[in-house]
Amino acid sequence: MFSLQTIFGKGDKFYGLLEQSAEAARESAKALHDLVTRKDHAPVMAAFAAARAREKALAGQISEELVNTFVTALDREDIEALNSALYKIPKTIEKFAERYEIVSGRLTDVDFAARALVLERATAVVSEMIGELRRGLRIDPVKKLQDRLQTLESEGDRMLLSPYRTLYVEGNDAMRAMLAKDLFELIEKAIDKCRDVGNIVYSIVLKNS
């Protein structure tokens, strides 16, 4: 006969799975920063592949556990929303990496590093926010992390505009400008995905406070 503690303990596994998923997203963001700052892309692309495979496996495991687990630590719809939102971060980052590998030769003097660093910091905040879920859904620390995430998103928005003067107004290569714009917007999209995770975590804490 199972005790209630045993049953509820099985639901706690989702904290660990979500934390691993957030860490995989953080690893992808770090690999992106390495990709745009290092000349040797081969080991970096291998890191992308490993992080992406790990994220896919974790997303599938979370979905499977939701089917097989009677009692969950959080509401099922909240776990599903977090699982989906976390999955989209490395997925978007991988799109950047694939396209960057193809066109980087034409964009050697375009600086992606600063934006990539903002993204890396955003994924670090996401990882902290996911970690807060198992600490009792405390609103104050989660609100502070949410504010940090919004500040990073605003910084990313501002930085998105700064290179356009050089690329569009002062430049004379329309194709190069479009390629750079596409990559800048993918980084911004990944930062937005981090914001989405933060919003879900904050709404969970508010709902349970």
C-alpha cells in the first residue's frame, strides 16, 4: 500500500526535469556566444547538437511522465506550458546556429556577441526562476528575477536597433543587411522565449501565493 507521501513524492520529479531543461537552454545560449566569438566552429556545433538532443529527450520525458504520474507537484497545465516554453529556447537558438554557419563568411564584421551575451544572461535568470519552483513558490525572489528578465529583454530590444543604421543607412549591400537582420531577430526571438518562461513561472507563483 502506497502512502500519500510516496504518491506526492513522485510528482516532485518534475522539478528536476524542468531544471534540467532550463540548464539545457542555458548551455545552448552559451554555445551561441561561443559560436559568434570563436573561429573554430566545429566543437561549438557539437555542443549545440548535444544540448538540443538533451532538450528533446527531456521534453519527451516530461510529456511521458505527465501521462504516467497520478499526482504532480504543479498543475499539469502549468508543467505542460513550461515544458513547451523551455523547449522553444534552444530550438530558436539552433535556428540561429544553422543559419549563421551558412552565412557567417559574409558577416565577419557584424557584432553578434553583445546580443548573444544578453541571451546567455537571460537563460541564466530562467534557470534561477525554474529553480525557485521547488523552494516554496516565494513571490518576492521570483518577482526580482522577473524584473531582471524584463530588463534584459528591454536591453535586447534597444540593441536590436543600433546596428541597423550601419547596415541599412550607411551600407550598400542589401543582401548582407537582410542576412544580419534575420540573425539579429533570431537572437531577439530567443530572448523573448526566455521572457515567456519567466511569465509562466511568475503566473504560477501568483496563482499559488
